[in-house]
Amino acid sequence: MNPFEFKQFTINQDRCAMKIGTDSVLLGAWTSLDSNPYSILDIGAGTGILALMMAQRSNAELIDAIEIDDAAYEQCVENFESSPWGDRLFCYHAALEEFVEEVSDDEVETDEKYDLIISNPPFYLNTYKSDNEQRDLARFMDAMPFRQLIESASKLLSPQGTFAVVIPFSEEKEFIVLASKEHLFPNRILRVKGSLQSEIKRSLLQFSFQETKVNPKELIIETSRHQYTDDYISLTKDFYLKM
């Protein structure tokens, strides 16, 4: 499989179950960096695309990633090392619960929480299972249940930090309820449609410990096949070669 070329970096993805998709690019481009985060964490890094997009967009000095799958972890490390920001990027080969325990148990690290946590988690539930166990692990929510993701984010997030995630629109209400139980509240919501006629497919959500009034926005990707809307082009043009 050929590498995926972005304007400022290249992603090799031949050993990753989940390939580059619109969800990650949208989340990486949309997530607000207005708070100028010093430290960022990408949960379930895969190819490392979200961490790399954060490196391109921010001046964050510490950008960590967690990846449990062996092959994806190795590829993520390679993608980090071959990027212009290798000195700011680090990938941990660990399960999320292990990572949370290590940070919690290490007295030195207790106060060093993340200013931004970002994740494109697996969320296909049990609707479809293939014979490819690696791909299933990457795709299915039972590999990283939403509740576990939210609880972990709340423990790893600094008091003024934000947590950004992309999920199916059908899961939005439940996800917000689960987050509120950890005192995380949505500050930004973007609902994504493939075209004007199609139904809302994805929700991009950004949470913090501060409760604010939120006005959900909507993004339409295409007017017709491969004819992209101005909003979509504006959001992704710093990354896609042909935008």
C-alpha cells in the first residue's frame, strides 16, 4: 500500500488495521487549540495521524500517543520519526488502563496531566465482525468502551484541559451523558453530513470541566461526488495535497 501524502508529513499505513479516513482528518483539523496546549495525548493512535496533525498545528512541546496493537505501534513510531516533529512526539505501547495506572501511580507525574486529549476511538459495536482480528480490535467499541475512554480522559486531563473525540452521531446523546458523570461538558459540537441530502453521520465533540452554552454546528462534506464544499476545503486545506 502506498504511503498517504499530506502537505507537511507522510503516513505509512500498510501495517495498520485502520487506514487514514475522513474522521481523523476532520477531528485533527477541527479541534480547537485556542488554549495553546503545552501537552497533548492521542488515545488509540493507530498510524499516529492525530498526533502528527497536532504537531503541525500547535507549538505543544509534549505530544504523546498510546497504541495497544503491536504492528500499529511500530508503524506509528516510524511515522513520528520520519516527520518534521520527531523530537516532540512519543508513542507508548500500552493499553489505556495500563497507561492511566502508570501515570496515577507515579508521584512525579501526578501533576503532569495533559492540556488536550484527542481520540478517534473504535465504535462499530457488534454490528459487523470480520475474520480479521486486528481490524476488529481497531474498529470495535468493545476494544475501548466509551465509558472507559471518558473515565480515563477525565483522570489524565488537566483542570483547564479539553478532550476532543469523533463518534457516530447516533451515540452523541449517550456519550454526553456519560461524560457529564465525569464532570466533562461539551463546549463545541460539529455534526457531519456526507452531502446535503444525507443524514448526519458523525459528531465531533470537544469537552472540558467547564460547563458552557454550546451551539452545535453542521458541516457538509460534498455537494456532489468529489465536489467539496467551501467549509470542508477551508477546514482541511492545510493537510490534503489537493485542497
